[in-house]
Amino acid sequence: MGKAMPEYSFDSLPPGKTLIQLLEKKFTGLLQYRYNSTENTIYFKNGLPVDTGSEAGNLTSIFPIFTDDVKMFSLTPCDVEGNSVHNPFDIIHDGIINEYSKERLLKESQELIKPFMAINEGYQSFLNHISFDENDTKLIRALEEGGTARSLTSCCNLSLEDVLRRLYFLATLKLLHQARNPEEEFAGMTDDLRAFVMGFKTELKRMLKENFFERLNLDKSASPLEITDAFKDRARKYHPDAFVRMGLNNYRDEADNYFGMLTETYNLLSDDSQRKAYIEQISVDPAEMEQVKKVLNAEVSYQKAMIHFRRKEFAEAVENIYTAVNDSPDDGHYLGMWAWIRYSDPAAPREEIKDSVKEALLKAVQLAPREPNLFYYLGKVLLDCNQIGSARQYLSKACELNPDHLEASRELRLLEKRKLREEQGIIAKTGTFLNIFKKK
């Protein structure tokens, strides 16, 4: 087990934010705290709470951290057994809704009471990972238009406390932002100006779409002329200078961002070769496209990991190579490198991780049976486990796949010398024993 880190305060780092940070850092180890005069432990694997099946590792032990009775906690990085991981978002939701005292809620959510709040764009895919009740859903729908905490109570038929609990949960997950209050925003505007700004907001929201054709409200069969007309119409209407001429200077930054995205969209779609390539790309099955993205992301993470590994920055290397393994779990090379980088870390508890490293390397050589380095890594780990016969087998396989593999060849020569010394020692001892029976 690794060395325990200093204690932290839930007052300065609330439980929900703590769980989000552990998830972002893919923390593996123990979170420990005192509750009712007893030591309690929460187990984490790659940032996810784990139910180990034991009384100490029961997931119910996580909810007291949301009560006022728990003030301090400590973290201990170490290997964690068990595969029954749990969704931290649901835990944060239930902890804030059911366990937070009213006093603590008001203290931590003060900044959410007065401002006009709205939910972030693209929140739908994120919220698919959270179990919501009917009241949550009503509030989220209202937040699409935005509102203050007090205005949301009336439209959702909830108490101010219930609204604040849900707003605080969404803010913890970074799904809220402070927006302009429409009543204040449009105060003093003529009907024409108000209609112009509302139309701009609609176009700005459309410009955030991933599909470049949808940004211009076109389909992928649109002709070059249609693309040019759509661009010119928007460029004339929503050019940043137009906002200045109309006295809407406070929208200048948004207009600059919009015009930049509009120009990027037009530059790609107006080029025949780029447009054709783009149409082929978006015509791919979404699931297949997502898999392609993951494979590409995995390779990027792998390259980052290798840079850190060569610099002996082991923590950063492990974090990046783990991302590669998650994005491409069937790639034996990534899995093998993840195991080897962990094992190569001088600060790693080798005895504790030896079995998991060996297991990962055994799976890696099955997934990538033509990769000599994986057989070399496995041979080295088996040598440390004193499994000489198996180590020799995998080192020999590395040399078979790559006759110029210097490291594997050197290890095999050392094993042969060791074997020779042992045989000579046996012969010497046997000779001494037989000399006893020589006739004088």
C-alpha cells in the first residue's frame, strides 16, 4: 500500500467536487474518514467507487461524507480489488438531495440564488449517465430557457430548497452557466432589435452543431451555389460591424465568435475536394465513426504516454496509456505498455502489482502475438517472480520474433550462464561426495 496523503477538509473541497476530481484524475486507492467514532473506507478504481463485497468496502459507506458529521478525509493511492464499480454522478445526486443539511446547502450554493442560470449546450449526452426523477427533469427543461432560483420554483412547482439542491448538483457537474436575463437583456429594445437578437441567438446555437451542413441549415446534397448563398446571407446579416451600427456593442464578442465559425464552415464546404471528403466522413455509420475517433484518440494518448515514459514521468505516462487502453481495449500493445510502465515505475509497489501486471501482459501477448517487446516484458516480470522456465520461454519467443532483440538476447545469455554455474556447482558437490568412497 502506498503512503497516505495529508488530510483534506470537506469544507474547502465539498464531497461532490471531491468525487469529480477523483474521477477526472482516475484515482485508484482509498478515501478514508471518521464517522461515529469509527474509521470508514471508500474504495476507488480509476476514479470510480468500487463495491468490494466486504463490509468495509460496501458502497453505503460513501453517503456519510455528505453529512455535517464528516469534516476531514485522507487519500491513499494503492491497488484495489473488485470490479463492481458505481456511477459517481448518481452518488453525488443522491448525496446532495438526501444527505445535505439545509444549512450546508445554503452556505455552499449562495452564488446560485440570485443569478439568471441556464444549462450548458450539449448537456443531453452527459445526462444520459444520470438517473433523474420527475422533479429533476422538470427543472432541466426549464433551464433550457433559463431562470433564477426563485423563478424556477414557480415554473417547476418546487420549493426554493429543492431547486437549490438540484441547481447545486448541476453546478457541481459543471453543467450550469450564468446567462443574460431576457427581461433585463431586452429592456428598452425596439421590437425589431429584439427580433434581430433572438434570430442571432438561434443562429449562434445552430453554429455550435458538429455537422457543418446543419450549421447553415442545409443538407449534404446542397449545391455550391446554395452553400455560398447561405453563407452570404448570414455574413451580411450577422457581421460584427452590424451589431456596432445597431448599438448592440455588448454582443460584439459573441458576434466575433459566430463569424469565425461561419467562415470556418464556409471555407470547408466551398472547397470541392474538402466537401467531398467531409461528406464521406459524415456518411459513415455513427457507431463506426465513434470507434474510429476512439482509435485515433488512443494513438494520441499512447504517443503522449511514451514521451512521458522516456522522460521518466511515470504518473503522467500511466494516466495517458490508461486512456489509450480504455479507448482501444483490444489493442494488446497498449495493454502491454500500460502494464510495463506501471511495473517500471521505481515508486510502484512491485510486490503488490506483480500479479496484475503479469495477468495484463499474458492477455497482451494473446492480443498481439507478433509483438516481440510484449514477450520480453513478460519474461522480465516472470524472472522477478523466479519462474525461470516460463521466463526463458517468453524471452526465447521475443528473440524468435525479432532475432536482433538485444535485451531479450542478453537476458537469455545471463540465464544460460546462471544455468551453467548451477550445473558446475552440482558437479563439484557430486565429485566431493564421491571422493569419500575412493580407496585409499
